[in-house]
Amino acid sequence: MTLIINNHDVEQVLTMEDTIDALEEAYLALAAREAVCRPRIDIRIPTSDPGKNYQWGTMEGGSTAGYFAIRMKSDIIYESEYNGVVTQEKYCTRPGLFCGLILLTSIENGEPLAFINDGHLQHMRVGADGGIGVKYMANEDAEVVGMLGSGGMARTHMQAFTRVRTIKKLMVFSPTKENREKFGREMAATYNIEVQVCDKPEAVYKGAHILAAVTDSAFEVTDGGLLEKGAHIVVVGGTGRPDDASLAKVDRYLRFGDTPAPVGHPELATDAEHIGYEARPLQGKHGDGRRSRRKHGNALPDRRVTLADLVQGRAKGRTSADQITYSERGNLQGAQFFAVAGKVYEAVKRAGLGRAIPTEWFLQDIRN
């Protein structure tokens, strides 16, 4: 039987500790060539509305440990402005609904094991990346978080940060007052920490040991001029990178790794976070398809260290308390989904959750 696993099922079985462990294992397996993945690839097509484009995105990978997964997204992409901040928005069929699915298969017999809604798993895997970066690069006594953003990604990042450091204070800003105040109350109650809800973004930098920019902004939101000594930087969403002034201050850069080149085609190796193909390529797109925009690769190759380098003792991360550090996953998204979806599938089976449908529905006797 093949399982249909929804977000509620995932939320019941997937812990942040398991997510962090699964991702670390997957990244080290990639470095050892026991796992493989490719960068995210998007297909973008203009719709009849010039303000929107259709985007189909996939990322995939698998491991000798037993699982393969492909994550698929079908979105209408557009941009919106609120309080002077341009954000990337998306939906499927209508605003408020989204289509993101993970197909998990067995590498032993090719069986389709599960279709999993990607929403909760997506937030957990991104938050876990932030936690891994803090675990290896932030100062051991880091206890103050400065956060830009107050949505789902902000919540899972706080969950991850509290698993790897003793967090005592949060300073948060997001453009909508109601959202940031609600988030602040929730974080104070959940983690029994001091929370400062800020009216301006610059206020989150003062005394921040960890700076987390977790927004859907279409542009960089960090401000390198405000970074303090010893800070560790995490950025997700939007452009997925800090501003140039922040990068110029970074002393040590942890990039978890890079996808390998296709076998026999070293010229096709890329460190880009994802690759896009477009219908009407000369027509300006929105969101990830902004014309001529390339998702960044290695941000600071001269200051870079990989997760495998750190774990295996080939290199050091932070070497002084005053250094400013920055961490990011790299273009390893495909490796995340087989690792975490495999954990979810096993836990769902043990718990008797999910909805079973006949595997035969997906099989045929005509060779393809």
C-alpha cells in the first residue's frame, strides 16, 4: 500500500531533533558520495495576467540508505508591496491554497511509498538548517536572537535555535504590527524567554548574537552596518542571502555543501541554488523569475568551510568570539526531502497514521 500523508500527520510525528539529525546525516552522506541530489529546477511560463507567472519547481535526491524523493511545487507567482516592502507571493488555484508534494520511493524495488504534503516538512527542514548553522558556527554562549520576520519560518527557526543553544531573549520585527506582536507573545509563552517586539527593523541588531532574516521579501533585508561583533547570520526566503555590507563583514562562511556534477559532464557543475527555464525568456517575470536574476552560489569562497570539513576535523569554523559568521545550506535541497520524508514515513507507519491506497494504482504492465 502507498500512504497519503498530510501536514497534520507530519506535525504529529516529526520533531526538530529528528529533522536536524536527518539533515546532518544526509549532508555527510553526500560528501561521502553515498547520497546524491541535484539543484532545484524551476520552469516558468507567463500567464494571461502580465503580473503573474506560472512556476513548476522540483528538487530530488536519494541515498544508499534506502530512499529517494522528489519534491514538486505548482505555483502562481506574483509580487506584492506592503508598507514599502516588496514580497513574493504564491498560490495554487486561489490565494490561500498551495500545491507542494513529496513522492517518496524505495531504491530497493522502486515502489512508490508515500505522497506527502510538503508544508510542515518544508518549514521544519528550513528551520533545521538554521539550527545546524548555529550549532556549528555561533558562539557557545549565544543566547539573544534578533529576528526579521514572524511567520512560519520564524517559528521553526526559533524551535531549532532553542534545540542547539540556550536562548534567553528574542528581538523581533516584521512589517505588520499585529503579526509581530502575536509572534512575540507566542515565543515568550512557548520558550519562557524575554521578548522585545520592535517597531523598526534596526532595533533587532542591538545585542543580537544570532541574526535571523526569515522573510518572504523579494530583496535583501539585512543591514551590514548594524551587525555587531560575534554575530551569526541566517537568511532564508526572498533572495536567500545577506546584503553585500553584511557579507563584507563575515569572517567565516559555512556552506553545508554543493551538488555534484552529472556523471561524465563536469562542465555542467553549478553552485547555483536553483536553475530556471522560461517560456518567453525576454519577458520579465515576477518572484523567482525576475529577469536576469541568478540564485547565488558560493557567497564567500575565500572564507568558506563545509559541514564535512568541520565534522571530520579538516577545518575550523569560528576561531574567535568576535568573528561574524554566516551559514547556509547551499544547493542541497534535493537531499533534504529523501532524508526527512523517510523519517516521516517510518514514524507515520509506526503510529498508524496516513491514508493507505493501493500501490497498484500507480503501476502498469506496459514497459515505459
